[in-house]
Amino acid sequence: MDSKQRPTIIGNIPKLPAKWALVIVPFILSCLMSGIISMINMLRNLGWIEGFMALWFHNWMISWAIAFPIVVTLLPFVRKFAGLLVDMSGNQPPK
């Protein structure tokens, strides 16, 4: 690989710069959590009904639209609170 060539994800799509991890991590986390939680709640409340997947997908998108900004907003406070509970003087975990 040429030293000037950026690493790629798939094919020629370049990876995002490291600064984007502050948005990508909460984006993926809120996606997975809201999807799993909304599916479990729907299964518990409605069971497997006709049209479940379409209804779940609709509810998931609403949940995700709420979850993502909440995660992005609360993440700095959660990191500070975790810093009160965890000795961070040794190896630093990725931020």
C-alpha cells in the first residue's frame, strides 16, 4: 500500500478520520440498543403478530431518533462519572 493512500473500509471507500469516532460510536451503540430493546418490548407486549417486522422497524426508527441525541448528549457526563469510579492513572481506554 502506498504510504499516501488512506486505509479503506470496502473497495475504495476511505475510512473516516479518528475524530469521527466521537459520533460513530454513539451512532452504532444507539442503533443496536434501540433496535434490540424495541424488538424485545414489542415481542413481550404483542407477541409475533402479522406485520411485526414493519411495525417494529417503524417503532425502532422513532426510538433511534430519540436515543441517538440522548446518547451523544449524555456521553461526556457518563465518561466523567465513570472517571470517578475507575482508576484511570494506568492505561487509558480508547475514547
